[in-house]
Amino acid sequence: MTDDSYSTPTDDAQVNPDVRDLGDIPAIEVITRCIVMLMSSAAEKLGLAEGSSPDDVDLDEARKLITALAGLFDASRRDLGLHANPIRDGVKGLQAAFREASAYPDEPGEGPGEKLV
């Protein structure tokens, strides 16, 4: 009798040729993908996504995401090359949107990630 509950692991690249091994991806690509993900998630938590409603706004979550984004940007700024300025502008735009969405805005320089960017 064989046990069919055990299956051998398969290489994701064999199953889905679009999947790449993280070891094959340049570090700057991983960093920029993380930045895009953090920016997108923060924008959604701020209610900036298309079709968002006021019920979708979660400033506590947005604060965490923007702070993480600012930290990642600050740590990788030198490596981002010509992409650094547009990313910085995006971070600052999210910080401004956070301030605008806040009923009681933080003091200047005290908002999410403002000390980092």
C-alpha cells in the first residue's frame, strides 16, 4: 500500500517558468519591488486606490507602511541611482496624503518616516 499523502517537492521554475529563484534576481530589483509593494499598500490604506471608499482608510496601517517605506528608501538611496528622486517624491507624496487624511496631523517632521526622508 502506498501513501499518497506525501508528494515530492517540485522546482517552481519547472511548474511555472515565470517564477525565478530569488538568488538569480539582482538585489536592486528585489529592493525596488519591495518599494513598489509598500507604496501600493500604503496608498490603498490611505484610500487613494481607484474605487476606494472612506471605510477603506486605515491610518494606523498606513503609518507603519510609510515608515517602513521611508526606512527602506533611506537605506538603499545610493543604490537606486536615477530612480532615487522619483521614489523620494512618491514617499513624500504618501507622507503628505497621510497628513491630509489625519484628523490630528503630526507635528512637522514627526509624521511617518519624515525623519528618514
